[in-house]
Amino acid sequence: MTAPAAATRRSGRRRRAGLLAFAVMTIGAVVMVYPYAYMVGSSLKTRTEFATDKRSVVPPRFQPGERLKHARGQPSALDWKGADWPVLKNYTDALVYGGVDVFLLNSLIYALVITAVQLTVNTLAAYAFARMHFRGRGLLFSVLLATMMLPPAVMLVPRFLVVRQLGMVDSFCGVVLPGFAGAFGVFLLRQFFMNIPRSLEDAARLDGCGSLGVLRHVVLPLSKPVLITLGLFTFMGAWNAFIWPLVILSDQSYYPLTVGLSLFQEDSGADWPRIFAASVMGSGPLILLFLLAQRYLVRGISLSGLKGT
């Protein structure tokens, strides 16, 4: 076989492999995006439209059929060429009557506090395991990693008993206290810190920096990708937490969005468009946060930064 023919065959194989990969990724994207698109489309419908689409044999429509009408029943100036306009009443009803605004605020406060404290605690612990030498360091780190193997359900009752002994049941502190540290975060940061060259830290110590000074002026600036990655994971975990707030809280004014949404669903009965509207508002902050931090995720997870010496 001549060289041009072999090159042509290799080019054809690469083209077919690329097309196959593109087709697989397209199917995966459709599978992942469809549920969210269905939720958004259903949140813009009336109860009648939603029930009609559910009874029909054709696939459900994403576009709402309700139009904005003038008080006299005539198309308004906003009804551009007779086009269908979204029904936003479900969103306003969820905020006004469902109390979703309070649940959103609670979730935001919980997630921000847990993320800030956990980043601080995990950073200090990870730097101690990565750079400081003390007796029992290896054993303590092994015990820390072993806690990652425990199912969360196993720790639920002991955690509740501790929080009850501290008098924090049905309170803000009771919700956020168990999330102030995490073994995964310590492990992730430690592995990243160990890849930072010691020569940079030695140079900082020669300039008069102590351990905290080295951490602040050398380690943290180089660890921006992994800190953002860990912060994103921590925020998402705190935002989506359901079991622990459900167990520790009984006052509805402290409910986060996850628990409040289940209560709102019970109160709303079969009003699924309003439930979908509340769900869209709850998922919006996470999507926005992911879009802002996505360029740091690959670098933070791969841990392919500076090589240690």
C-alpha cells in the first residue's frame, strides 16, 4: 500500500471516529438538557395547558399557548404578530404565595456560610498535612480518609445527637455546623499543595514569612483553580442538601429551598406548572455559578499544576 493511500485510510478512520464521537456527545447532551428544557417549558404554561399536553399522545410542547390579552379581550400591543407569550404568573405566585423568596434566601445564606468556613478550615488542615511535620500525621490523615468511606446515613443520628447536646436543634447554627469541614476538601487541597515547589516557600521564609505568611502569599495565590473548584462543589452540596435540614428543622421560616419546595409541592397539590417555576428559580443560581467558574474546573480537578521539588 502506498503512503498516500495509507494516509487517506487513516484520515477516513479519524473522520469516522470524530463523527461517531460527535453523535454520542450530541445524544448525551440532548438526554441531559431535555429534562431541564421540559421543566422550563412547563413552568410557562397554565394548569389547563399542562393537563392537555399530558393527555395528548404527541410529545409535550415546550412553548406555552397562553397569550397576553388586553382587558377587553383584544390582542395587546405586546402580542407581536399573534405570537404566544410566556405565562410568568407561575413565578410570581411561587414567590408571593409559596414563600419561595424566603427559601431561596435561606439556601443562599446556608451555602455561603458553609462554603466560606469550609474553605478556611480545609485550607489550614490541608496545609498542615502537606507541609508540617508532627507526630501521628500519617495516622491522622488515614483516619480522615477513612471517614470518606462512611455513608452519610450512618452519621445522621450521631450528628443529630451532638447538635442536640449543643442546643442547636431548629436553628441556623444547627444547619451549618456539620458542614464546616470535609474530608474530601482536605484531601483535594493537600494533594494540590504537595505539587507546589518547596523552593517558593523557602524563598518566602528567607524574606521573613512564617507558616501563615507562606500560606497567604505563596500557596493560596497558586491554588486559585482548586479553591474555586472546591468552593463550587461545596456550594452545590450545601444548596442541594435535603436530609439534614429536614431532620434538624421544624420551623418553616428556617427551611432551605430543597425542604421548602417539598412543602410547597404538598400545598400546591397538582399545580405542577407553579412547582416547576419554583424549581427553575432554585436551579438558576447553580447554573449561573457553574457558568462563571467552569474555566477553573478542569485545572482544579486535574491537579496538573506546578511540579513539586
